[in-house]
Amino acid sequence: VRRALLATMVLSAVAVLGTHSRGALLAVGAMGAFLWLKAPRKLVGGVLMAVAGVTMLTFMPEHWWARMETIQDYREDDSALGRLNAWQFAWRMASDNFFGGGFMIYEPDLFLKYAPDPDRIHAAHSIYFQVLGEHGFVGLALFLAVGVFTWLDARRLIKTSRLDPSLKWASDLGRMVQVSMVGFAVGGAFLSLAYYDLPYNVT
């Protein structure tokens, strides 16, 4: 079972890279860095993760690399410009409506009023700006508070179970909850997944 679960973790990372999502690449990188930071044997863990990462990347096709390279040249990427426009739209919406505009805000008349470029009607593609635009600063504060308190609970779980070998599973659970949250926080910065159910199951 342990080997099967380990294989599932590796294959999940391959599947994430296969989506061609730039946000997913950043999320996997952040999760890997956090895992290494928390690993008890950093040298061994670092080598294994580096080998696994290089192996996975060698199987990525040429158009995958071309898409990932647009991260550096975002000013020339239409999708990135659309997101920046949507983020400014969400900020202006929240600034003008303290509780946000509601769930259905991605409409031409609202973009005409709040977006710098009203012709680029684009979903937020960011959990933070999605919540900000739809629920305002109050909603964003509540959304972030859920994440902060979950992180603190996970840290408390790790701390209280560290000295008891019979509670190693609880310590591992707390660490993996934090790894999941890192992935959601980083990947979600570029994806509209504010209402995706898995992060709420983790909390």
C-alpha cells in the first residue's frame, strides 16, 4: 500500500505537469521546495526530488516548454494580459462595492465600468482576486482567515505529536496538510479555484 501511494504521488505530479498549466508548474515547484525544507534528511531528499523532477521534465514535449517560457514574457502573452486586466477589474469592483459584486460579475457592462480594458472580459484566474471581486474585502479577509487558522492548527498538530511515536501519523498529517495548502496558495494565485472543494476538506 505504501509503495502504491508513493507511485500515486509521483504520477499525480506527472499528471499536473501534463496539464500544460503554468500555475500548476509553480504550485508543484512550491510544494517540492516546502517538502524539501521539512524533510528530515535534506541531502537524500533533495537528490531524489531532483532526479524525479529532471526525469519528469525530460518527457515534456516541445510545446510544453514553449508555454512555460511565456512566464518570463507575460507582457506578450494574451492570457496573462487578460488576467492582469481581470485583477484590476476585481480590485476596482471591491473598492467601489465593499461586499463585492456577487458571483456573476464577469459581464460586459461591469467590465466597461471597472476594467482598464473593457474588451478583455476574462475570469479572474486567481483565487484571491476572484474572492475579492465577488465578495469584497470582507470576503477576502474571511477566505484568508480560513487558510491561516488551518495552517496554525496543522502546526499545532505537528508540535503536540512530535514526541509521541504512536502519533507519528498525526504529525505526518499536519505536514501534508501544510504541503497541500502551499500548493493551493501558489497555484490558486493564477487559477479560479476559490470554491474547489478539496481545500475545504483539508481545513
